[in-house]
Amino acid sequence: MTTVLLLLLLAVGAYLVAVLEDWTVSGRFRLTAPVLAGIALLGRESIVPRKPDRIFFEVAPFLLLISAILAAAVVPLTPDLIITDMATGALFINAALVYVLVALLMAGWGPDGAYAMIGGWRFLGQLIAYAMLIVMPITAVVMRAESLLTTQVVVSQAGVWNIIYQPLGFILFFIAAMALAFLPPFDLTTSKGELAGGVEAEYAGVRLAVFRLGRLALIITLAAATVIFYLGGWQGPLLPPWAWSTIKILAVTTIMLLAGRYMPRIREADLLAWCWMLGIPLALLNILLVGVLVLVFP
Amino acid sequence: MTAQMFFIGFFGLAGVWFGIVVFRTFSMVRSALALLFSQTALGAMFLSMQAEFLGVLQIMMMATEMSIMAIFMVMFMMDPGGLGEMDMTHQKRLSLGAGIVSFVAAVAVAVFVDWGPVASVSPDAAQQTIDLGLELLGRSMLIFETAGITILTAMIAATAVAIQPVKRTREQ
Amino acid sequence: MSIELLLALITGAALFGVGIYGALSQTNLVMIMMGIELILAGAMVNLVAFWRYLHPDNPAGQMFVLIIMTVMAIEMAVGFGVAIARFRAKGSVEMEEAAELKG
């Protein structure tokens, strides 16, 4: 029952992300736009390029969707509203999100197109850069919670939210989450200008619809993960828990989408250099600081 | 036949099958991703053996590792797409024999050794994680630290070996 | 002797066999490394099975698996380092063309 409800919520969330994305790009708030776009995509022919790696080409969009759903499975919206409260939840989110990389690699290699392939390998190069920036801030969060349970992580923020307790980790995680969902300005994988859509370039019709759906689910999942790790999850005064979760997740999604609207796209070499030379030392410093803080102010 | 038995058998079979696919396909990216799915199946097998932390860790680690393997395959093979169906093997009969002999020997050991009493219950997942953490930072700390230092050494050594040698010439 | 333990050990043995075959038969360094990864994976399956069915109360069994994962990572790092150096020097990482390494 909870599973069905949460999957429905995930679908609604993905729809809202689509509306918000449309709003940040076009400046108009149209509630029906994603429906029309979806119908248009489903009506179009789903072209298969010449000499594809057929298995990868077919599997990749679904793998993207499945990895987003699996990551969403350990995210609690209220104390009870969670699909599975795994004892290693905070690690499992990472494990599920790494398969986004695998999906994009397959989508890049499968269709046998130059732009798609560059996009796919680019994502691999980037992931090596910021994968550490996802894992290391989560390590610091888990250190404070003294548990890998995601519900326990939220409970541990009852006094002070992690965004105040470890702001450095929040910034790093937020940037890395945006890069993982290939949102602008980190959309090097699907950059519209230089790669003509990158990994999306060779997809059309139903397959592209699944691919886009997977990406929307990924964005909402990452926003939810940011909320439970840093913004105190369902906690907040007056309103009931589910309302706080909804408000926070939508707010984070909006900020994620708006941030890219006003920034130029980063060069991939720059992103790699910044992540390695600045991001990883900062993440290590964050772990050290949180370690000291946990000992001093538990 | 219990559910656990079924899942161990199923994921084990999947792991071995993907492992065989690694050496049977001509496409290098397929080969690397087959290895990835083999390892993922093993991770799922760990999960069905109630080793939750190890299973999740395996699933997470191998995805990055094998993706990196895929890009190296594409870099270093002459025919990464496998469209030419080039034969990239040698001493086939010897290696097949060695593989089968080692498989049979290992199975014989597994079957004929008396493993003693088998435990039916294991600690629950949260307890396991706590135990493992205490083990890592307690009795086995020295071993774990040694592993960390070894990784650091390997990283430095690999970078030192792989880095482009600077040519010091007077012409420029 | 439980069937679960036997199944896991047979899986480990099969992975070991496939890995041995791959490591001996392939001509490319990266493919040989894949064979070695499979051998290590077989060892890992056995260790997890031994931990679960023989000594579930001793976390040292799980620690052993972590060490094997470390070994896998080290093997990858050093192997690719050597591969890059070799490729730079000779233009290929084919073992057939590396006969001068034979002692």
C-alpha cells in the first residue's frame, strides 16, 4: 500500500518537476504543458539508428528510471511513509544513483552516434569528479546520525538542521546532486548547444519519453535526498510532516532548476579540475570539522 | 526449497552466466558491462545471504569500477565495437582445461569437506553494520589501516607510472 | 551441510573457473584483468558464504570481504597504470606483442 502510494507520489513529483522546468526555461507557468509534450512524444515514431547496440539502446532509458525509483525507495517522507527502511539506507542511495552513470553510458554507446558517445563518456569523466562529493558529505551526515538508517538521519536533525550544522557539506552535496541529475550549468551530458542533445540525441518517441521521465524522477529523488540529509526531512513547526516534506522538496527542486537558468555551462575540464582540486579537499575538511563538532556538541 | 535458496541459486547463476558472457562477446563495452552485471548479481546474492552492508557496497563499488574498465577497454582495444569479430584469444585449449580443472577441484573440495554445523540465523542488518564498524576500528584496525596505506601507495605508484614523461629538449 | 552453502560455494568455484579461463586465454591486458576480477569475485562469494553459514557472529569474516574489495581496487589502479605506460611506449597492450617480457 505504502509502496503504491509512494510510487504515485513519485509520478506526481516528476510531473511537477516537468512543469517547473518548463517554467524556468520558458518563463510561463503552464500546468498542461508536460501532458501535451508527453502525448506528442508518444505519438512520434521511435527511430532506431543504424547499427545500434540493440540491448544497450533499449535497456538504458529503463535503467535510468529504475535507478531513480530505487533511490527513492529509501527516502522517507514522514516517519512511516517509506518504501523500505533499509539498515544501510544512506549507502543504498549512493548504490542506486551510481547506476545513473551506467544507464547514461549505455545510452551513449548504444545508438552508435558521435554526439551520444561523447555525451556518455563525458558523464563518466564527470562522475569520477563528483562521485566523491556525493559520498563524502553523506559520510559526514551519517557520522552525526550515528546510523545509516535514513529515518534516523532525519531524527538526528531534531535540534539543528544539517544545513546549519555542516553548511560546507550541504553546498558540496547540492552541487554534486545537480551535476548527477545533469541539470544546467552541469548539463554536459545532454548539452543542447554543443552536443545537439548528447545522449538524448539519438532517442526519439517512446524511448525518449521514458528517458525524460527517468530524468525527472531522478531530479525529484535528488531533491528529496537533499531534504532528508540536510533540511531536516519532515520536521518543522505547525504543519503536519507530509506538508513540510512536500514544501521542502518542491523548494529545493525549484532552486536546483533556477540555479542553472542564470549560469553559463561549465567546461568539463574545468568541472573536473574544480572537483578534484577544491571539492575533495573541502569534503575531507568537512568530515574533519563534523567529527570535531560531533564530539564537542553532540 | 526455501526462498533464500532460490535467490542464492538464481543470482549465482546470473553472476556466472554474465561472467561467461564477458569472454564470449566481441564488443568491449558489452564485455565490461557484462562483468558489471555479473558483480551486481553477486551483490544481490550477498543481499539474499543477509549480508546487507556488503551487498550494497558491492553493488555500489563495482558500478564505478567496471564503468572505468569500459572506457579503458575502448581506449586500448583495436576494435572496441566488436564489428570486425576479431579473435582476441590464445592457448584456448590449455586455458579451457585449466578453467574446468580448477572448477572441478573447487567443487570437489566444497562437496567432500565436512563443514561442520551450519548456523541458521545471522544478526540483523543494523547489528551487523555496528559489529563491522566496531571490528574495523577495534581489533582489525591495523589491517584496515594497512589496506588504506596500500591503496594510497598503489594510487601514487599508478599515477607515477602512467604520467606522461616530460621530454627535456633544447630545441624549443 | 546446507544446500545454501553448497550453492554459494559452487557459484564461487564456477566464477573462479571462468576467471582462470579468461585470464589465461585473453590476449589483451584489460581482458586479463577482467579474468582476475572474476577470480577475486569468486573468492568474495566464498568468504561471504563462510561468514553467513559458519561464523555469522564474527564480523572479521565481513572484514575479509572488504579487504578483497580493496585488492580489486588496487589491482585496477596498478593494472591501468601499467597499461597506460605500455600503450604509450609500444602502442598496444596485446600480450602476444610483449614477448620481450619473457624471462
